[in-house]
Amino acid sequence: MSGIDVAAAQARIRSCVHCGFCTATCPTYVVTGDELDSPRGRIWLMKDMLAASDRPPSPRAVHHIDRCLSCLACTTTCPSGVDYMHLVDAARAHIETTYRRPWPQRLLRAALPWLLTRRRLFRLALQLGRLARPLAGLLPPQLAAMLGQVPARLPAAGRAERRQPLAVAQPLGRVILHLGCVQPVLRPAIDDAALRLLARHGFEVVITRQSSCCGALDHHLGREAAARAHAAANIAAWDAAGDVEAIIITASGCGTVIKDYAALFGDDPAMAARARAVAAKAMDISEFLARLPPLPSVLAPGRAVAWHSACSLQHGQQVKVAPPALLAAAGFDVRQPAEAHICCGSAGSYAILQPEMSATLKARKQVALAATGARLVASSNIGCIGHLASSELHIVHMVELLDWASGGPPPAGMAAQTG
């Protein structure tokens, strides 16, 4: 594969013993039963790509690698420790640089990260999308899926730009809160809740206006140069912020990529070292809060909440215990759905690029969550929250619930009940 460490890729491929354990947890294989829609099958395709790295991959290989959600459930399951994440990342970068897609696909794949990583443009696109929603049935599936992702209502503009950390009289420490690009537009209440929670715990919070998108959207499309540019901007902004205990992330999809920044700079040792220093401080907010004494709850205990563990958190970062434990400590009756390890089908831009598979996985996950008997669902990733919401399921970020339980306002759409 062009532009990658061939020896490293070969070693990763050889570590796969084709045992098949991954097939039981791979969402696309569970749905299709097609061996090439499993991690094991995709590794076979990658092996062929590596052997013919001077030529573009076959359309069949591109089709099946495109259908991978990068949920990384296979890495949790794999007994051989195959580094599938970096294998599929390298395969996507190779496809991006050698394979010529039809022009509508090239346009869409370039437009998505361009729009989604620029807050003002993203907001404008959402406003235009709301006007175009009645035309969804007349559009190709991917464009219809884009309109399907447009929320019925948008929060007021400019909140992320105007947001200021809360003052703390005698701070116990200092942390950075990464705002990201999509979440401040779709649901700024998440970071508002995080700011209140961190202030209650006694932490001074720094918001770096110079930081940008984490790079995940470009990275998962194989656009490595763009992903590195985003990462470099963030590293520079966080270095300039001075000494902090942690870089707090409230979107777990961002966290998985930020913790792996060093891999983006494999050919640049100086940047890789700076990236490793950043990654060492990057923490999902649940990881950070789990280290602190719990805050007393003002809510009556026993409210049922289903915990939807985003793949980027449970598989990408291997953070599994802290979120439900924090919710339980705050008095919630936490319920785990069946097939909790199976992806919901959001996966960043996947819901737009692979609408049929995404819709199938979404429906499967909604049924599993509803079967818990809880209409309230907590998650850790903005993509999952927007993707799974329905009239039957009220989905919020876990920090919104923790903030509410410790004296903050109820999440939007919920009546306050204290006790």
C-alpha cells in the first residue's frame, strides 16, 4: 500500500490467525453473513492490496473496506491482538490515494469533512437541509441520508464561540476542555454541563479557541494530510495553553483519534513525540470524573436509564466501567441492553456514506435499548445521540445526567424531579 509502513502492515496481517472470533462481534458480518464483511475477510483483501501496492485496489476490495464501521469490536474480541485499527486506516489511506471513485462519490467524500469541521458552514448547511427535507424521497440514498441527519431544531448560534469557563475560587487543578466541531453546533448543552460539573469538582477549565476538529472525519475517509493538519493545530493550541492535568473530551469519537495522534505522525519523530505527550493527557470525561469523589445527588434515586456504550469508548478506548458506575453512583438505575458490543451504525460519516447498513444497525440497536424498559438513554458520543434518538427513546449525554443529578438543569425535554 502506498505511503505506509509496509513492514508494519505485513506484521499486523501475519498476526491474524484467521480464528474467526471476530465474526461474532463484527456488525457488518452479523448482518450480511458475508466473509468479506468480517475483519478476517477484510484482512485477506488488505493482504492482496499490499501484494499489489503499485496498482489501485479492486472495486470489490473498496466496497467491503468501505463497509467497515471502524467500530473496533474485533479488537476487543481478537485473542491474537491483531492491530486492526491501524490496518484499516492504512487501507483507507491507500484507497484514497490510488483508487478513482465515481465523481459524485469524490465530491461527497470531500464535502463532508469540509462542511462538518467548520461550525458556521455546518450550521448553514443544516439550516438549508431543513428546507430541503421534503425533497428527501426524490434524492439518491446518500443525499437522502444526509437530510435524515438534520435535526428538527437547532440551538442558538454562537454559543460555542461565546462560552466562557466558570470561575473557581480555589481550583484543585487545571484542565482543557476540547469542544470539537460538530457537537457545539448540534448540542452545546453537553459542554455546558461538562463545564458546570468540572467547576463543581473544583477544576479550572481552559477552552482553547485555536484548536479545531480532532481530525477523525478526514482520518476515517483516508484523508491523512487533512487529519494531520487538524491534529497539528490542536497539539500547538494545547501546548500553548501551558501545564494542565488532562485534556477532557466529551465526544468519544474524538477521544479515540486524539489518543492515537502519534500514529498520524509516524514519519515525523518530533511531531510524534509531541503527539504522544498530548495523548497521555487526553481523557474521556468519564475517565476523569471516575478519579474524583462523587458529588451528592439531588435527584430521587431509581430513575431507569439505559446505557449505550459508544464503540469509540468501549472498543476504541477500552473505557467500559466508569460511565455506568458514575451514573449508578448518582442514583440512576442503569440498564445494559442486549448486544451492547454491536455498533449502532452512526460511526461518523458512515450513516451518510453507507445508509442501508447504518439504518439496519440503527433499528437493531433501538430495539435492544427499548427492550430494557428505559425510555431514557445515556451515551458518550454526539454521533450516537443524534443517530438513535426517536419518539420512543430520549437520548442524552451522560454528563447531562451527572450535571442534573448534582444540581444542574434537567436535560432538554425532561422535567425536573428532585428529592
